Amino acid sequence: MTTKAFTLISPQNPVFITYLFWSAILVLKLFAMVILTGNQRWRKMTFISPEDLFSKKSKVKYDDDDIERVRRAHRNDLENILPFLTIGFFYCLTDPEPWLAINLFRLVGISRIIHTFVYAVIVIPQPARFLSFILALLPTLYMTLQVIKFCF
Amino acid sequence: MTTKAFTLISPQNPVFITYLFWSAILVLKLFAMVILTGNQRWRKMTFISPEDLFSKKSKVKYDDDDIERVRRAHRNDLENILPFLTIGFFYCLTDPEPWLAINLFRLVGISRIIHTFVYAVIVIPQPARFLSFILALLPTLYMTLQVIKFCF
Amino acid sequence: MTTKAFTLISPQNPVFITYLFWSAILVLKLFAMVILTGNQRWRKMTFISPEDLFSKKSKVKYDDDDIERVRRAHRNDLENILPFLTIGFFYCLTDPEPWLAINLFRLVGISRIIHTFVYAVIVIPQPARFLSFILALLPTLYMTLQVIKFCF
């Protein structure tokens, strides 16, 4: 049993490798928000701190619609992707059924990429954002409940 | 020694299982903020992005007291629960005294649940929020220092 | 191979111990933001929620320059340090060249400490903050790409 628990954190475990892959993709996606925010800031010449101003055209402002939209998407990522990184790891330790686990990881990964796209790249009317949000949240919640069940 | 380090990440290790349990509970609690925020948004018909508006009654607003209170509690969770998820895992790897470790995990878990309750469910006068905040922060800081000590 | 993957998460692996050390240091640094924020709040008598007010001099306000600066630095930490904690762990599992990995961890750790200093302790003109930001982000991105490569 102990030995089994160890072999779960291994490149030989397809569940763990799928978790590793989608987690790394989601961290890349998280860092993509830096580029999206930077783009908007330069386009609008609107920056976050006075020491960032380099010309008379540039200004500090906290209510630009396009910049705040990207920042909201970024914060939503922190609220959802970061807990997933931990819960996905725990879920691998519960030795889940591979087919289910692998597809849940894919669902979370793809949903969060779509979430950013419809929120902060090209704004698509609701329920696009709601659906992409919930299709990442529900699998993560399922994993969390499986981890709690595993503890008993 | 190497073998020992491995057996720490195991369902046979009661310290690790306690960490796993309270971490998953805290992730559930973190996601409960989504429901608390949603409740307030629907009650106040106040949403975060223009594409969320579905009737003339609904509006976008960023300074509603009740909604911003839930969002502050949510951000405080990100600042405290997320680092705990990592530090608690590291702390398990230092092979701590089980009685102490298990009770520290319980203290962090229960304190953070109380923190949300007194901040964003029923507002209870200070020092309720301060105490629940500090009773989760101090054990997490202690674990962090034990991890640093372990590295030498 | 499986056995190798396990020996990577071990106090005998200098890469893993360096990761553990700098991650714990960065969590300490993250919690230092609590002290920096508290300092500014008491100095300005400006608090975040009405129940925090304890005298007629104290007030609730969300646009104090010094407090918001510390809060921006704190949020930037969440956006960068928290993903690093996960990615650094994954990167250890890819069995990287020790010299490179150890120095990348040091670079991330030191850059993020400097970032807080120039952003929220003593404001130093740009490009100080930009450089400290990018010198932590680029190594983290490199690690993320190595993890993705490892999955194939």
C-alpha cells in the first residue's frame, strides 16, 4: 500500500503525467495574463504606479474598462487555477480510475483556457464565461470531495 | 532516510492524512466564497462585467459594501490558505511530531473557517476576525520556520 | 525509473532541498506583506472594514496611496510566487541538471525579495521593479516549459 502510494507520483503513472501536463499549461495560461495586461496598459498608456510613468502621455488610472477586465480574469484564475494545482495533486494520490481522472484534468484545462478567451481576449456574451467557469469548477469540486472521502 | 522521506507522503502517515483532509476542507471553504459572492450579487442585482447584465434592474458596480466584503474575505483566503497548502505539505516532509502537527493542521483549518464566518457570513465585532486570522497565520509561520530549519 | 522519481522528493536531493528552502523563504516574504500592510494601516489609521474602527480618528478608505501600493505588491506576489511554488516542485520531478536548477531557484527567490523591496519598502525608480519582476518570471517560465517537455 505504501509502495503503491509512492508509485502514483511517477512518470510511469499516466494520471500523474496528465495532471502534470495540464497544470503546467494552466500556469503558462496564468502567466499569459501578464502579456494581456501589459498589452492593454501600453495601448491605453495607463499604468499601475507613479514610477511607471515615462512620458506626459502616460498616466496612472485604476478604472480603465479594458485593463480592469483583464485584471478580473487574472484574479479569477488565482481563485480557481491555484487551488486546482493542489487538489489535482491530491486527487492523483487517491489512485483514481485513469479514464475519468485524465478526462477531468483535460476538462479543467480546456475550460480555463476558454474562460480567459471569452472574458479577456474576445468578449463573448453570457453564458460563455459562466459555462467555462463552471466546467472547471465542478470537476475540481468533485476531486476535492474524492480527496476528503479518501481520508476516511 | 530516503525511504523514510517517501513513506511520509502516504495514506499510512496520520500526519499526511490530516494535512490532506484539512487542505481539502479549506479548498472547499475557498470555493464556498463563490456561492457567498453569487448570493450577494443576485440579492443586490450587482454584477462584475457588462455582459452579465440580463435585465434593466441589474447593474455593474464595484463599491457595494456587502459584495466587496465577501470579495475581501475571498482575497484574504488566497493570501493565507494557498500558501498553507504548500507549506503544510513541506512540513509533512520534515517528519514532525504527530500530535503537534495534527493539532496545528486542525487549528489552521478551524481558524480559517471561523475567519470566513465572522468576516463574510455574520459580521462579528473585532477581535473575532483578528483572532481567527492570527490563529491560522501563526501555525503556518511556525511550519514555514520548521521547513527552513529542516534545510540545514 | 520509478524508484528514481521517488528519490527526487528527498532530503538527499540538493535540488529538492534548495527548492524547499527558497519556497519557504518566499512564503515568509509573502507573509511579510501582512506586516507591511499593517504598518501602513496603523500609520494612516486607515482600515479595510467598518468593524476595524476603534476610535474617531480611524477610518475606512480604499484609495490611500501607500496602503494600495503594498496591496498591489502583495497581489503581484500571489500572481507570481504561488505558481512558482507548484512549478518548482514539478521541475524537481524532471530531474534537472543540479547546478542550473539550484541557481534558478536562487534567482527566483532573490528577485522576488528585491521586487517587494523596490515596490513597497523603498520605492526605487523603474526599471528596478520591472527587472526584479522579469528575473523571477523568466526562470519560472523556463521551468514550466521543461515540465511540459518532460510530459512527452
